Amino acid sequence: MRFHIISLKTAFYWLCLLFLAACEEPYNPEVIESSNKFLVVSGFINSNGPTTILLSRTQNLSESSAPQKETNATVTVEEENGEKFPLMEIAAGTYSSNALALNPAKKYRLFIKASGKEYASEYVTVQQTPAIDAVTWEAASDGLQIKVSTHDDRNSTRYYRWEYEESWEYLSFYHSVIEYVNGQIMDRTPDKMINLCYRFNNSTSIQIGNTLKLSQDVVSNFPLVKVPANSDKLDRKYSILVKQYAQTKESYEYWEALRKNTESLGSLFDPLPTQLTGNIRCLTSPEEPVIGYVSVSSVTEKRIFVTDTELPPSYRAPSPACSFDTVFLGEEAAYFGGGSNIPIDRIITNDRVLIGYGGASKPCVDCRTLGTTAKPAYWE
């Protein structure tokens, strides 16, 4: 009889395969279909600018539609034993205030009246966010690494959170100098050019850091985001606005738990999901869960630009599959009339005789299919 010796790692691998093979029947826990429409509060109280709060409702895991927005609510920032600052609904489920200048010596909370119930966060002290020292970048082999550095001379911040807003300039594959209007081919005027556009993107991942293990409250070159080397964001000019928020220990722990629940699950060795404990309560029904954590802090910002000439030649996005079509005179209406194809330029013989037009599909010519031609006010 022959014996085969295998490692513990190999044995564990085969055990997992046998276990997965045995799981043939789907398991649908009751919680997936349970009726829950708990309030979700997203946002923070900005002590040195406008405050924006998003209200929505939780949904079952089996639902594929977007979360329900909480509309027609009353939302107020309240100073402890002091003033109240109302927020107005500027879009469905989005509530915003005028620029606030809150007293750092006071405590504040968020009060909400929605669907016949009242909700309130705990009164929280105002956190003063230190300035961002620098936002830098490094052209690594696989992409553009954006880093942020900051410090607090008072050694009193220790907990940080960052968000960012990206914007970039790009060109359409073809440059159209003519347009088809009311059955006629006309020259494009400068205000109707559609080859240069801008796109925007906000951060969705949770970026937090702390300096608890350091003798000084210094964050040096925290890796914020990496833009892939083949991203079209880097084709011409890229900009990122970094926003920094000071956090309390409690708010930091909430964001850390949220990060683990949403970004660190999926393998055998990832941490188990935990119940999020925020600082918002339902005053009308104390047993009802409320999702969210309201903090109060100032915000500091810094923007940088990176142009394609500063990056390695290998940083290039794949070219789109764009074919150039020839349209003979008399075929304009059939090809351009539906709007799915756009004229690019006239086709003229060496004898200066017009014989037709060049054209291509709209995504290859009109950059507005993905962005806007309106240049941002901050663009360099």
C-alpha cells in the first residue's frame, strides 16, 4: 500500500472544494426578504461652509432598484441650547444649508423629521481640520499615484478622513468642423465645437488614516488613489481636488467599520461583517435602527493638475474602434438625418470639387456623449 503525504495547505484546499461542491441548494435567510425601510443619513455638518445631507431608506438585498430617497423631510442643524439652522431640499432626498460659521466652542447635532417620525444625532464638538500640506503624484509603472500629506502642530487631530473630486480634459477621436442642421451641411462656429470636453468623478471608496502610533501628528504621503496608466483620464490634463476632514475617535471607528463591511469582504480570511453603530437615534421609536454617523468639522482643500506631457509615453488609453465613413452628395439625409452619425469634414477633389462628406458614429465625434464642453471655472 502506498501513502501520499500532502501539506496542510493542500488538504485545506481540497476540503474547501468538497465543501463548496456539497452546497447545491441556495440558502435564502429570512433577513433578505424582511421588511425594512430604515432611515439612512449620509453627510456631515460643515462648520465653515454649506452643509449637505442625503436621506434615503434601506432596502432588501434582493431588490435591484436604487434606494428610495427620503423626500419632504425637515432637516435642521441645532446648536446645544442655541441657534437652529434649517436645510432646504435642493433635490430629491438632498438637503443643503447656506454657508455656516459655527462656534468651535459649542456642540451641534442634526435634527430630522421624516415620515411622521423624529430623529436626532448626538451633540458633537466641532473638529478643526488642519490645512493640507501637499497633494503630490508619482508616475509608477502601473499608474499615477496620488498622495496627500498633512500635520497638526497641536497634536490634537490624530484621526483623518479624505474625499476627492476628479476632473479631466479629453478629445473626441475625430474633430468635426461641420454640422448637419435642418437638412443642410454648415460650418461649425467656435461655440458649437464638440471635440474638447470635460468629465468629473467623485470618490466612492473610504479613505481614512490616523497617527496614533507616531510621536507627532504628521501624515506623510498617504496613498489616496491610483489612476491606471491606461486610463483616458490622463490623455490630456487631469485634476484632483482633495478634501480633508478631522475626525473624532468615534467617527473614525464608524468609518473603519463601514470600510471593512463594504470593501474587505469576499474571501475566507476577510473580517466578518459587523453591525454599524452610529450616533443617530429615532426619538419617536427608540428601538428603530438608524444608519449613519453625523460629525461636525471644518474642511480643508487642495487641488493639483497633471498634464500628459509630464507623464511617461507609455501612459496611453486604448484607441476606440472608430471607422471613418464616406458619404456622397445626396446621401446626407440618410446618413446624418437620424443623429446617430455626425459629419466630420467635406471631401473635395484636387480640382476643388465637392464630392461628399466624411462622417462617423456619434461617440467617435461628439465628446458630449460622455462629458460636457463647458470648461470648469477652476481649469488652468
